[in-house]
Amino acid sequence: MGEEATALPEIDLDKVDEVVDPFLGKKGIMIPVLQNLQEEYGYLPRPAMEKAARKLKIPVSKMYGVATFYAQFHLAPRGRNIIRVCKGTACHIQGASKISDRITEILGITTGETTEDYRFTLEEVACIGACALAPVMTINDNPHGRLTPDRIQEILDSYE
Amino acid sequence: MFEKHLMVCGATGCLASGSKDVTEVLEKELSDRGIRDKFRIVMAGCPGFCEVGPIIVVYPDEVFYCRLDPENIAEIVEQHFVNGEIVEKHLFKPPKSKEVKRFYDEIPFYSKQVFNVLRNSGRVNPESIDEYIMRGGYRALTRALDMKSEDIVEEVKTAGLRGRGGAGFPSGLKWKFTLQAPGTKKYIVCNADEGDPGAFMDRSILEGDPHAIIEGMLIAGLAIGSDEGYVYCRAEYPLAIQRLKMAIEQAEEYGLLGENILGSGYNYKLNIKEGAGAFVCGEETALLASIEGKRGVPRPRPPFPAQKGLWDYPTCINNVETFANVPLILRLGAEEYAKVGTENSKGTKVFALAGKVNNTGLVEVPMGITIKEIVYDVGGGIQKDRAFKAVQIGGPSGGCLPEDKLDLPVDYDSLTQAGAIMGSGGMIAMDEFTCMVDLARYFLSFTQNESCGKCTPCREGTKRMLEILERITEGEGKLEDLDTLRDLASSIKDSSLCGLGQTAPNPVLTTLRYFEHEYREHIEEKYCRSGICKELFEYAIDPESCNGCRACTKVCAVDAISGEKKEPHKIDVELCTKCGSCVDRCRQDAIKIIRVGSEADVQG
Ligand SMILES: Cc1cc2nc3c(=O)[nH]c(=O)nc-3n(C[C@H](O)[C@H](O)[C@H](O)COP(=O)(O)O)c2cc1C
Ligand code: FES
């Protein structure tokens, strides 16, 4: 799912210059460049990475190597709402998998996937520091704690 | 002049339980009464007791309000802040006790804690350097500026400080090696990657007291002769990064960072690097590769970073909590510092205490305290008075300790001997509803997923182990699997390139050591007594306990529960998805975990 599900939005490649230019000539910059590109586009579009790699004079394969290594980077566009179910230890033993199971039942997507209408992307995180409220998930950084499977539908309904 | 100072916990735990709304209402209620300017409202760091959030601590009255709701605020403002009468019903009340507790010192959760590293967290405004200075901050730095490098190193050695990031290596020794290593440039690196997926100590320290880290790193810089440092912090910790950035700017403005610090001629530049979400990047050589902008894969040691680190220069890398201890050592003096703790483990340790205890949160305890004291005195015992089963210490590299290890003192050596590790501070208590095989599977799937793939034992070995554990939890296990697991574990431990692989088998080994009977039950009897492994149990309603209240039928998404009102209900095991919602809802504890196929014996 994801890449081929819907026509991709146009990509404005001029933004790449804005992101990359301040870094030109500095060292240890690959990760910050990718982070800023992702902040700009919401994910890492291939043409943008190719252009950035050209500007920085590094092989695009090397940039892909870094982008695919770190969990933070996304190579495909994501949904309007990002659900992150905490799979930290405290949440795990308080039943986190029952929470993600219910989300999967309702939305028909599993971890890493996006719904066809780009309404939700489902992800996992490790401990978000709210173990006292386990199991926990965040939707667009809003935390929802002390979850039970029967509360999921209602919470999802409140995100357009 | 402010009449009162209101410290509202603005850390993640309390934000998740609604502290933002509480603050908004508080602002509004005070403004509506025209008294807003008499109150200083601070979004403070974590005071630790996440379980009872949102929390507001009122100074100078010394009142600890907890479990607040936006609806409670008007009453507190009116009765306490206007009329001067404390609102008792929002104070802390221990379970099974009628007596309310007014302030930190009376609350049992805090009584065995010692606040060294967390001394400021929740008590000062983390965004104000002045408050840090008022509480004695940067005094240790001024002391260190007058000392020779060797003497600072000696002080830290005498204090007995050991690394808080996992392995417990003596910090003074590491500093000595870095000091002695030849190099035209040297770096200090703070490891704030916090990889343990059940922990949030480092984050809380950074969010609650960022200047302590800066001061610790500045002192380390003086000790090893470095003029530049990096804090490598997970990108998932935006608030910590923001607070740290702010603290760096303030310190620069005050002449405490940058060129010619306090007129001493000492220069120090501090940078922040955001990590990008890979557990292995917490390993020091991988972390350095990541700062350099590469894939975060570890390399063999030696050479150690102390000899050849960041861009090949000698580099001293320590954990957040380790650095947070440093100003304290210099301020108190090594001997005074070393009064807390045991012979070989000095000072305190911060733990993120979570799981099935009553009081979850961030705790700081003296080394040498027993696990029992942490679980029962600080943690308030197991929820719903259930039986304690185990405590997991040290996350994916650590181990599970059973009930008969409750009296074990928490120090580096005792924990290692028992098969666990001190780790970075994750501590999860578990009760009879936690399956030990599933827990081992959980940790292994984590490490397997995070293995960087560079060395074969870790990449392939953990995959084999995980496959076996998955088979066992699905009811397809064989008895010889247990030996295979042990064999794999020992070869992965011995031959992996880095600490990730070398410690990955620990959760399996300790559960095998202390809970082999649960593995056997899964394999031989196809039964998961904890009700976790879905193929290996069923739910049934005990007709003796069920009072037919219907609470369970309302939460069952698949309508698997039937029965007349006030009559015992029944679960249709064919329909049941074992989501457990009904179990959480039943107030009679009537829903039982049973062996597959034994439903007729229970429900009739
Ligand atoms: C897989 C792996 C993950 C690690 N994760 C962390 C971490 O998240 N935080 C940390 O401080 N140390 C971590 N360490 C330990 C570091 O390699 C290093 O020993 C530590 O940062 C040294 O600091 P200390 O001596 O102050 O503890 C990890 C080690 C391994 C093998
Ligand atoms: S484990 Fe989920 S918030 Fe800590």
C-alpha cells in the first residue's frame, strides 16, 4: 500500500535548495538534511533525495542507505493522522497488542501502512514516557492513555 | 512579587493525563478573579509520581495536589488560593488509608527516595537558568575551573561514579584514558539515545533539569581537555531537545558556554544531534558513526572511543544520568557524595518504575536498596493486590528476576550475578497475568528488529531464537527447543560484534533460568496460565462469581457473551477473540483463564 495507492502530489523541487543550501560544505550533515527534507515534504520523495544528493555531491545510494537504516525516515507519503501505538515494555505487558489488533480490525491496516484515503497511518513507537497510563497511543502527538480495545472506535472517530 | 508558585507537571506522563487542560483552566480561573499576576505558574519537569497526574505543587504552602481534572480547579482557586484553606480531597490519599498526605515528605512513594540527580526536576522552572543557579547550579563548574584536569579526574574516581548507561564502567577511569590519549582535539559526547523501550529517565532529566547536563559536560571537558561536545538525543524527544537548546542559549548568554568561560580562558562549544530512531545507535561506536552522518553501525573495539572516537579524535562518551551526577560530586566533594550507596556502587540510580505496581513513575533510590523496597514501599505493591511474579530490569539487555530475588540489593554486581543488569533504568514489575515466555519473545523481537545486520551471530542467531519462541507461544513448541535456545544464546553472547547481540539473549536466559516451568507448560500442556498466548487458553465465566451485571456484554465487540440479566453469563469460545476487554470490565473477577477445551468444566 502507499506509493501506488493514489496519484502522488506534485513535488516542488525548489524547496530542496532551501533545505540543502545552509548545509553545503559542512560535515556530518546527512541526517539533518534528511530530517529537514522530511519536515518539508512529510516524507522523502525520491526526486527530492536525488536532487539533494547531487547538490551535496554524494551518491544517492549512500543517501538511501542512511534513509532506510533509520526508523524515522519514510519513503512513501503518509496519512493525515499518524497513529503511534506504544510498544514499550510497560505498554506491552498492559496489552498494547490488543490495542493495535483492534485498530487493524477497524481500519484494515497494519503497522507501517496507510489507509487508502490517506486518513490514517499506523505506526509503533517505543516508550513515550507515559507508562503510568499504559497502554498508550498518540495520534498526531495527542496522547491517549489507559486504553481498552472498546474505546478505540470512538477515539478514531474524532480524527477526520 | 508572587504570592504563590504553582508547579504544574508538564512532562509527558502528566500531559497524557491532561495537565495542559488543567493549566488552561487554572490560568482562566485566576484571570477571571483578577489575581493572575499574584501567581507564578510553571510548567515544571517531572516530579516522578506519574501515576497520580496531573499534579500541581503549591509553594510556599508545600501542598501536593494530584489526580486533578480541569473541573477541580475552580474549587482549588476559590477555597485555597482566595480563602487560604487547603482542599483536602485533592491531596494524595494512599490506598486503604483515610489519612491524606499533604506534601512530598509525607507521601510513601517518596519516603525511600533520595533526590540527587532529580533534585531540581519538578521543583524549578527548567527554562530558567537563574533558578538553576539559585539552587547551587554552576557552582561545581567554578570549582572545577580552579582545578587541574588530573584532580578533577581523581575526584570523580574517588567518588566511585560508574556509568549509568548500562554497563557501569567507572567514569573516572574512562576520563583518565581520554585525558591521557594523545590528540590535537578531543570530544565529549552525551548519550541521550535512551534505547530501552520501557524507560524515560534520561528524557525526564533533560526535560526537567537541562543545565545539569551542560554543567556535567563542561566539567568533563575541563577534565579531559576538550573544547567541544555533542548531545546525541532521540528525535522522538522534541521537548527535551527544545529545553536543551534553550538552556544552551542561556548558558552562552551568561558566559558559561562559548569562548573564555567566566574569564578563565576555557572555551567550550556544545552541539545537539538528533538521533533518528535506531536502538543500536545507543551503542557508543554506532552513535559516533551516526553523529558523523553515517549509518549507525557499530565497529569492533578496541580502539575504544577514548583513543579513537568522533572523527578519529579521542572521545569521552557518557550517559545523561552519568553527567547529571558530575556537578554533584564536584559540589559536595567526592567523599560526601560517596556516602550514599554501597561499596562498589556509589550514589543513586534513577529508575522508570512501571508495569503492575500501584505507584508507577520516575524514582531515584540509593544504590543498595532492595528490589522489594522499590516494588513494595516506593511502588506501593502490586495492583489489585495480585501476586508479584517478576521484575524486569535493564530492558532488552537485562533480565527478569523472580520473587525469591526480591531481597537482592540493587547494585551493579548483585544484579549482574543474578543474570540481570543495572541497565539504564527501566524497571517493570509483573504480576500473574504476565507471561514470561511472551515477555522473552517480546524483547527478542525488539532486538531482532533492531539488529543492524552487520554481524551474523546477532542477525541470524536472534532470528532463530525468535522463531523458536514464536513457535512455543503458538503452541507448536518442542521440549528440545529449550536446549536449542540455550545453545544459541551462548553462541550469540560469545560471538556478536557489539553489546546489542552480546546481551540480546539475556531476557531469554533469565526467564529460562527462573521460569522454566512456564516454558514447559506452554510446550507440554499447551497452556498459558497468564492468559496472554492466544492459542493456549480460553476464557470462561465462573457461574459462582458472576452476578449477571452485563458489564461484559457491553464491551464485547463480537457479541460472544450471552445471558439474562442477574443470571450467570456464558462466553461462546468459538466467537471470542480473547481481546480481554471483558476481563478488565468485570468487577467480580468472574472471567477465568482456562485450558483450551475445558470450558464445559467451568461454565457447565
Ligand atoms: C545496543 C546498545 C544500546 C545502548 N543504548 C544506550 C542508551 O540508549 N543510552 C546509553 O547511555 N547507553 C547505551 N548503551 C551503552 C553505550 O554503549 C555506552 O556504554 C554508554 O553510553 C557509556 O556511558 P556511561 O559509561 O556513562 O554509562 C548501549 C549499548 C548497547 C550495546
Ligand atoms: S512503555 Fe508505553 S509509555 Fe512507556
